[in-house]
Amino acid sequence: MKKENTINVFEQKQVRTHWDGEQEKWYLSVIDVIEVLTGTDRPRKYWSDLKAKLRKEGSELSEKIGQLKMPAPDGKLRLTDVADTEQVFRLIQSIPSPKAEPFKLWLAELASERLDEMQDPEITIDRALEQYLKLGYSENWINQRVKSIEIRKELTDEWKKRGMKEGGQFATLTDIITKAWSDKTTKEYKILKGLKKENLRDNIYPVRYKIVG
């Protein structure tokens, strides 16, 4: 079954997630979860300190945390600590936050929505549109973005046919395309736009969609 990285939104904050169809499990970026719950601008430092605290207390939670490749601020896939929903619930118990209960409800909804999407794929598209609206994008922008996603899929399908692999090779080809119209690599252009975890294709002018996909 399919494995995929996606971005979900909790209270206008992006949370990187990964759906493993074989295990039928959601995995969430631990760093993103911590940033959402605490509001800290140094989530990696917070996580490092929390891991040390958990080990000292004899908790095995931090030892069971795995890693998966997820989109990094530079647009490339990089290994990051991830937790499944059960582990995230346990992690929440270790983080004092007024957002703990709302986040638990959000997690439950995420799991329920995935089951719905497996029954009816069109729901996936509808929810993607809803997420963009929550982030403040206009309907015209969203329509352009949906078209760009279709174009990007056609492009990556062609790359796959030619033997290219997701991850490093896709990132290199995307860099070549980005540099062709902006004279900058994907990483350089994201820095120019002041982007961190956000998707570059969510933050470029519609006229460039057909070039970048």
C-alpha cells in the first residue's frame, strides 16, 4: 500500500505527517508537534532537553522514536524524528500545554479522516482545498495551485518512467527547473522568500506554476 508525506494544519501551523499504508499508521514530525504545543522557536533544543529528561526518568519513549525522510526547509527530504499517534499521545503527557486537549482531538480527527479518504478519494481533494482556505489563500489561488499539483504529478510520473528516483534525484531536477526561471536553487529561492517548512510551490506566482509544477 502507498506511503506518502503530507502537510496537515493545526491552528494555522503546519505539521509534517507520513501515512504508512502497510501499517495503516500516521507518523508525525516530533519537532513540528513540539513547536505547535509549546510555541517555542527552538523546537529542536526543546526536544533534545525533553529526551534527556525522559531518559533520566526511565521512560523508554524517546528510545522508541524512529526517523523518516520528510521535506526539510531547503525543500529536500531529510531524516527527522517521527512518532506514531500512540507515541504522540504519550509525548503530549510530557509537555505542559494549553493546546494539549485540542491537539488530541485534532489527532483523532486526522485518523478518522484518513479512513474516510480510503473509502472515497475525492474527499482527499476536498480536504486539501479546505486546508488551503484555512491558511488564508484565495479561491482563485487555490484553483491555480490544484492545477499546478496536476502538472507536477504528470512531470514526476514522467521522471519515474525514465528511471529517476524520488528524493535526491527529484530534488536535483527540481533545482535545475527552479534555477532556469529564477537563477537560484530551490534552497536559495526559499531563503529569498523567507520560507522555512512551507512548500515553495505554495509561495510562487501562478504564472510560474507550469514551469515548476
